[in-house]
Amino acid sequence: MTYKTRHGLRGLLAAGAMALAATIPLKAQAETTYNLALLSDFSGPYADIMPALASSREAVFDWWNATSGQKLGVTLNYKNYETRYDAAQVASLWPGIKSELDPIAVVGLGGPDVAALSERLPEDKIPMFMATAAYGYAWQSDAWIFNPRPTYSHESAGFLSWMREQRGGDEPLKVAILASEASPAYVDMAKGLELYAEEHPEELDLVEIIYTEVQPTDLTAQMRRVARAGAEALIVQTNTSIVVAAKRGLQANGADIPIMMSSHNGLPASGSALGGLDQLEGDYEAYGMAVAADEDTPARQFYETLAADYGLEAPWNVVTAMGISQGLYTVAVIGHAIEENGAEGLTGEKVREALFAQPITAEETQGFLPTLTFTPDAPFPLKGLQVNVGTVKDGKITIEATGVDVPDVKKW
Amino acid sequence: MVYFINDIITGALIGLLYALVAMGFVVIYRASKVFNFAQGELVIIGGFIVWFTTMQVGLSLWLSIPLSLVLAGLVGYAIERIFLTKLIGESVFSMVMVTVGLLILLRGLVLLLFGPAVRPFPIIFPLKPLFLGDMLIPMNLLIGGIITVVAAVGLSWFFNRTRSGLRMTAVAEDHVVASSMGISVKGSIAFAWILGSILSTIGAMIFLSGKSLTFLASDIGFAALPVALFAGLESIGGLILAGVIIGVAQSLTTNYLDPMIGGSLGSVVPYIIMLAILLVRPTGLFGWRTIERV
């Protein structure tokens, strides 16, 4: 039985098992125990990536319990709740989660969690830690929901800045964006970069923003227009179906414009949807997190540790990297809170205060994330932002650049 | 100017693809007076059948395409037998509500059986476009356009010139009356669902050739909806004209207006045209005007 099949079955069983698990009391394993609520989607649109994401973050909590937690006399218990990636489901589950677990933090998955809990968490004084990049519309002060990565527009601006530097010359880089109005998040990704290009005409020449369906019929004409405009890069941070349609449109036109993807629609997912990574030779993925390439990096070594000693079976890919990075910055913040307040009497409010009190270093997150300095001004760090760039070379994902500085993107 | 003409041609071909999917709506409607809200889901079921026989079983396209069409026909037949046959003689509203339930059920089944992963769809039509001077025409859309026109001509002839087709029309008029006249209502509706599923599978092949397959592909059902309503739900031949008008309008809006306004007016234009025509002609361009005498 392959990993995917095995985890597919586990995923199906997990949803049902959770209902049963809800009746089983959590087991205390050390002097002081705190609970984490993990929001998961084993039966909705992210069911295929959830087993890897869930097992990755769980492996990090197990690792922390066995190492730092043991020294501090603290155990983090965790429990997954099936949300089906549905805001209504999250909202209806939340009172039960709170009364059952009394969690000191929530480990979230995506937009529905944010939509359902953004008003509740400040009242309940429980912070939520996400894995994805942030959104412009959620860029508000005094947040209780946090992203370790800046907005998608920050990430694309960082990538384009790097690309322009690689190209050389003083001319602005000609860029096109392929987005969709199917989701506010997709529009948000385009709007932030559009504003940045408007304010920095010496750096970026935004030749066009194309809005299309989430499963486009044909993008040949649109890609011809982009090629005719002399675009040097195409930003697609929406989904893999649009990447595939764009690639086919570019191929039909004989155009070789590199595409930049994000983590959720990155090289492995889009390559798989295209029938092979070789189709994306010379294209890029860029995000503020470690690239899951074959190279022997600190992040890769930490993954190997989790796989060898903590039963992590998920393969080394961007989804696993997201789960691990989410788990690592969550336990780092909790560790800081314990250092400052002692092991006893930790609350969600104290955890949130610890997030602002000191930076989470790149060493603490094993190189998965850059040093993160959160402030009450935004739900993500505003300073020291960096992205990493991966590409496909000879049919393999390789790291093209690390620690690329992200320019200052204004709020939109 | 060349590019403008090219955009018109590409738009017309995309419109013909919408017309092919809309043909599924019309065929089922003409035989049962049921508006099938699950038409987009039939497209993805067809798509997954093609993907399964080609990419999973490993059959060559020459084998997998006819096999997929047969399997799609069986799916259509099964849907009719399981969900609709017992509703014959009941109100049309009940049958329409069943198709709404079917929409949810089929989506769930696809997720359960195949998962939400994005999969590569086989390359059925050549990826290399046809070059006519400076003009570029995607091969899948070109071949799809020809198939749509042939299917429309064939089905128009079938429904208007053959006894079987006329029987199906009689069934749509009134199940009880048709049955009392010795027409097999069950057989007619089952045949319409088989045909609707096969047309949807052909639509899936044209739409997805060389691209990717997820349950999101069912959205093409919504793109085809304005074409079906614009043409009139009884008119198969009218779909061609409606498809071309909507496709060209959408293409010109997407290529010339959207870049100016920085928005996605192209995805709304088909609905604006549809609403405009329905205000003037509630039965659509070529829909039948019925006179009810009380």
C-alpha cells in the first residue's frame, strides 16, 4: 500500500474517528498540560493534502514534548477537529472546542477558520496560528490570528525584485498577473501587487491583470497578448488549474515566459497536474518558507529527524514543509510564553503577548521560516521579510535563491 | 485587425463548446421538460471516466474514447433508472429538485471516489494550434466546434424528422397523455439521459484536453446555462447561434474591455445577454411559444 493510499484511507477514517475521540478525555502526560485545537479538513477540498499537513504539525508537537517540553515540565496535548473547510462548521464547532479543550492556541488551516473565528478569538482571548501567507483584507492591527508569512503580494513583489536583479539593467520588469474573481483571496493577491507596481513604476511594469475562471476554458488568446506585451514573468498564485491552462496557452504561442507560483499551487502540484515536472522547467515557486527541494538544508535535516524518530510518514514536499513550519513557530511562541510566565497558569492571552515580546528566530524554526518579528500592527511580521525561490532544473525541484529580501509593500 | 478577427474566431469556438454542453440541457429538457441542474456534474463524471480509462487503466485513446462514451451512457441510464423513473407522472418540479440533489450527490461521489487532487487530463486533441498566417486557432476548440455543429444538425434532424424524436417531444408535453398513446415514457427519458451524458463526456474531452481535471470543471455547466436559455430550451439548432453570439461577446469583452477596466466583465457578459433576451423573449431566441387554453 502506497503512502498516498494509506493516508487517503486514514483521512477517510479520521473524520469518523474524530466524533468518537470527542468522547475520550485527553491524557495528561506531564506535570503541566496545555491543549491545542487543530482545525483540519479531512473530508473537504483539502482532503488530499490534510494527512500530510496534519501529521507534520503533530510530529512537531510530539518532538517538542519530547525535547523542550520535557525540560520545561510541560506537555502539549492536541486534538484535530474536522471543519470540512467550511466557515459554518468551524463556527458551530467552536463553542464545543472551547469548553472541551480550553485551548491556549488554535492551529488553523485556512480562510474559513479566519472568517468564522476572527470576531470570536479576541473575545475568547485565544490566538490562532496559520500556515499560509496573509491577505491584505485581513491586514489589521491588534490581530488574534497570525501568519508566519507576509501577504501573497509581498511574496510576489519579493520574487519580482529578485528576478529584476537577476536580469540586470535599469528598465522595469514587465509582469503580467493571472488571477480570478472566484475568490476574494485571489483578487487580493492581484490587488496588492498592482498597487506596488503603481507605486514603483521604475521597478515593475504591470502589462496586464487577467481575471479568469478557476478552471479556464482556454487562455491561448490571453497568453498571446501577454507575450506580445513583452512580459518577462507571469504571476499565478491562484490554483493549479489556472497554472496548467496558462502553461498550455504559452506553449500554444511558443512563448517562454516564466511562471511564478505560490506554495499551495507550487511546482509539485502544478507539475503533477501537467503530467510531469519537466513541463515546468525554468518556472518558479516563491514564498516566505523553506523550499522542499532535494538539497541537504537544515529544514530537510529536521524533516529527516521527525521522520526517523517521531513517526512522520509524510513525504518531503511543500505541504509537509507548511505543516512543520506551522508547528514550529507555534511551539516557539509557547516556549517563549513559558519562559516569561513560568510553566503554570499559561493562557491564550499570555501566548499572544509572548508573540510580540521577542522574535522567533530562524534557528528556532529550524530554517523553515526566516526570523519573525511580530508587532500588534499586523497579523504577520512587517520587518525582515524574506522569500525563498525554487525552480525546476533537469526535471527536479532545486533551490534557486534563499533569503531574498521582500520590498516594503504598502497596505491596500 | 488580424488579432481582432482571431479573437472573434476563438470566441466563436469557445461559444460552440458551451453550446455542446448546453445541448445536454436541451436534449434532456426536450424529452422530459426537466431542467437538469447537474449538467456540469455530468461533464466531470464524463471527464473522470475518460481520465480513468486512459490514465489509470492505460487504454489507448482509440479504445478509451468509445469505451468512455459507452460508460457515460450507462451512467446516464443508471441515473434515470435510480432517481427519475419513479417520478414519471409526478410534477416536473419534483424531477427538477431531484437534479438539484443529483448535483450535490455527484460532486460528493467524485470527491469520495477520486479525491480533490488536480489530475492531468489526457491530450485528446493536438496541443499545437492551427496557424493561419498570423492567426492562431486552438485545435481542441476547432475540432470541438466541428463536432458541435455536426451533433446539432444530427440531433435537430432526429428530434424533428424521426418518429423516435417526435415521440420524445410528445413525452415532454405530457407524460400521462404520451403514455396513454402507447409511447414508452420511461424509454424516452432514459434515452435522453443517455444522450445527455454522452454529449457531456464529449464536451469534457474538448474542454479538458491537455489541461487538468478537478471537480471545479463542473463550472462549465454554469457557462453553458446562458447559451441554453438564450437559445430557448427546446432549440438544438438555436444553440449554435446562441453559442457563437455569447462566445464572441465574451471573447471581445475579455480581450478588449477587461484590460481597460481591470475587471472580469467577460465572465458576466453571457448572463447580461441572456437576461436581455429573456426580458424581450421569455422563451429565448428559438424557444417554443406555448399557448395554453383554459
